[in-house]
Amino acid sequence: MSLFTRFRRALAPVLVLVALAGCGLTAATDHDGAVAAADRPGLETLTPLEHPREYQGPSTALSVATPVEPVVTDPQPALPATVTDVQGTQVTVTDTSRILALDLYGSTSRIVYELGLGDQVVGRDSSSDFPEIVDKPLVTSNGHDLTGEAILELAPTLIITDTTLGPWDVILQMRDAGIPVVVVDSHRSLDDVGTLIGQVAAAVGLPDAGTALTTRTQQGIDQVTAQIDRLAPDAESERLRMVFLYLRGSSGVYYMFGTGSGADSLITALGGVDVATEIGWQGMRPITDEGLVSAQPDLVLVMTEGLESVGGVDGLLEQLPAVAQTPAGAHQRIVDMADTQLLGFGPTTAQTLDALARAIYAPDAA
């Protein structure tokens, strides 16, 4: 069971209450977490802050709105496709005409679309909010709870999911109903993007398209990280000390993500020092004042709705006084990004890195 799965299951009752309160782990479906590509200069043209540790004030990372661009225009799935999923279950897929791809960040549905099977997707989870899918019916309620009735009404011939959505009894119900269910890896990190794409591609009988999508995605990531290397300080001692905090203020939920959480790989790719890993913080654990103060981050990464749930930057400093005892708090150096984008690690990972790099190293640029 992945770290995030254990984290979500432990917080399941809290997350339901949060969703009911209107601040669940979802991004707004009006796509206000993205901007048009024409509205911003290329990352390679930006001049980084001369002294990034001295910059004061919060920033919001806005990803470029990226239309789906299938790697295959007329995909021909090789069926039947027999795969052994991450739980060791052997699944034979004979029909990909009605697909549901469901997970906490909308990564799997985006992969299916990029493989060229968007027209075969019959529904979505609440995190799948890119323009091409938003008109499909929801099969989640109360934020991220799977609804068995809604799924069965869509008569899917294939369900691709992981363990980040629940209740798990719904998935077992779908299997009992004879629907092939392929469970992919729920762990998300920069190192596993290609693995996730490959697992989804295998499930739909398009392994070659999966390889092509992995190559394209990795090329995009490599191009952005090369520019981040240019923007980030050369000296290790000058690199920004960063930490990711998971916030749900209305329920009093405050977590710091460390080694193995996925946030660590993101921070490293951004040219930062993951201070949670530095102090030996493993996985996802409730914030302690001692741990946060000892970490002394220069910059805090948060999800947009999480920041809103605590009342913005001022509310964060009030509800978590330990943040104010760090350089990040003193400078109000808080960078937020849409919930479904920040730790999604799917085909649009390069755009996520690009947006965060701008907010971190050139926050005043257009």
C-alpha cells in the first residue's frame, strides 16, 4: 500500500467532512489554475531573482492550459490484453469501448486521452477537469467517494483506477459485476511518471503508444528541468530550502510531506532542498512545531484550496504559528498551485514544473 493511500485512508472521514464543507481536494472546473500559452514568455527568456531567498510575498503557480494531443490519431488496441496489475491480479481486457479511468489527481484519465482513447471514456472523477473531459458525467460524490450506482449506470467495459479513491468496496462490487478492473500504482513521483503511463497503456492494449507518450512526456520534463537548472542558484548553499504542507484548515488537518511522498522529488526537480527529507521526515505526517521550525524552509509549497481553507497566507501564519518562525513565514514566501496539478505527475508534469519555476524564481514576470 502506497504512502498516499495510507494517508488518505487515515483521513477518509476528515476528507468527507471537508468536501461537504466545500473545500475538498479538488480543483475548480473553470480552469482558473491555468493560463493560455500566448499569455506568457518562454521559460528560457526569464531572468531569475538575483537573491531568491530575500524575495517577499506569496505567488500562485499557473500552469499553461494544454489541450489533449493524442500520440496516436487512430489507436487500434491489441485485444484481448492480459495484464497483472499492481495488486497481483491478472485481468483480461477484451473491450475498451467504454472506459472509466479514476484516481485522486485525474492522471489516469488524462493518460487515456493522450493515448487517443478519449472518445471511449464515458465518465470522470472530480479531479479530471481538463476541458476535453468536463462534460462527462461524474462517478464521484462528496469530493472523491466512488458511487457504485453512477458507475454501473455508465456500463463501463474497463475500469482503470488506483487505491487513492474509495470506498474500496465499490471497486470490489464492480469486479463482482464482471467489469474488468485494472489497479495501477498509486504512488506518484517524478520518477514514476513513465511507469504509470505504461501501466495504463498496457491495460488498454496500446503498449507502443504508451512508450511514445512516455518519451514525449519525459522530453518535456527534461527541457523544463534544464531551464530550472539555469534559473536556480548554482551554489548548493544558496538553493532555496523548500517544504510541502498539506492544509485543510476547516478540519484542523496539517501535514508535512517528506521522503517518499512525491513532494520530495518535485522539490529536487525544482532545484530546491527538501528540508523535510533533510530532517529525516518520512512520508506524510502531521506537522509538529518542532519539526517545522527545525526545518527552517525559505519557501512553502501548498495546494491552492488548502491555502484558501486556512484563510490565505495570513490565516496560515495565524493557524500555524511555527510557520512564522521560519524564513518562509517571515517573508510570506508561500507558493500555491491548483490541487489536481501540484502532485499529479502525469502527461502534463512538464507544465507543472514550468509553472512552479516561474512562481519560485521569476514571480514578477508576465
